[in-house]
Amino acid sequence: MKKDAIITLPNAHLRAKSQRVHVVTDEIRQLIADMTSASIDWEDSRPHEISAALAAVQVDRLEKVVIVRADFDDKTNREFIALINPEIVKAEGELVNDYEGCLSVKDVYGRVPRHSKIRVRALDSEGNEVRFKAEGFLARVIQHEIDHTNGIVFIDHIKEQTDSFYRLNDKGELNPLDYDEHIKDNTDLWD
């Protein structure tokens, strides 16, 4: 699967809730492989970004399947870990406001509040239950992807209009966007 399979706002499917996976089949494992290849293809087209994770809804499949990069620091490591029916069992720690982007929200980044620690329950690609604790960037990424399975996109969490939206420049730096000029007139694209 290629990056072109990744849907973007205003596609209404991004606002739909995904369905639980009842049995992990070969079709689900193929979906995981397709999501991984689409993520890598997207990343290969972006010199300053990594594809940290992807939810099945982003490739227009309304199933509760997400993939998360195994190593955020090594772009040459192209391994992703699948989480099927992921859910946050407990959110802990403080709310931290930090930058997020999304493969389904073209070229816009924002500062989003997320819990610094979470406890997660999911199934792996073999259908085995997994439970783990995540903190920091991993916790942020998992919260972002679980939101996708519930029809929520990161921009929905941004309440402040000023100093909240950004665009990546050619040097890989985030520059603030003027809300009135770039965001306000385009909110219909995000609804």
C-alpha cells in the first residue's frame, strides 16, 4: 500500500467510530502490513518527519487497529507494533501540552494536551492480550491513535486560537500559523 491510500480531512470517515475486531485473521494481519507500507511510503516522502503511528481508519478501514513505530529515534528501523482494540485502562500523570501532527491533517501541527502516563490493554497481531504502561512520547502517540479509532482528530483538542497551530518549514522547524489567515477560513475542511 502507498501513501496515497492515507485519507485526509475533510474525509468524513475520519470522524466515524471504528468497530472492534472480534477475531484476528489473516485479513487483519494483511491490513497491518498494508498500514506499515503506507506509513513508510509517507515517511520516505518527508525528509524531516517520521511516521510514528497510523490507525486503520486513516487507510479507510473502520476497524480498531493501530500500528506504532517500535523505535521513534531510529528512522532506519522500520518495524511497527500492532495494537488491536487498544484502550486506555488508566490515564495518569500530568497533562502535558506538546506538538502533534497527523498524516491525515496535511501540513498542520498543533499543541495538544495529553496525559504523560497511560496504562493500555490491546491484542497483538496473534490475538494475544497485551497490557503495558506507556509514558512520554509513546503515551502521546497511543492516545492520538486511540482517538482516531473513536473518530477524534488531534485538532479537536486544540482550544486556543493563537499560538496553537504550526507548519513545518523546509528546515524542519515549526513556525506558528496565523489563525485568521490559515485556520479560521479552513475549519470547514476539518468538520
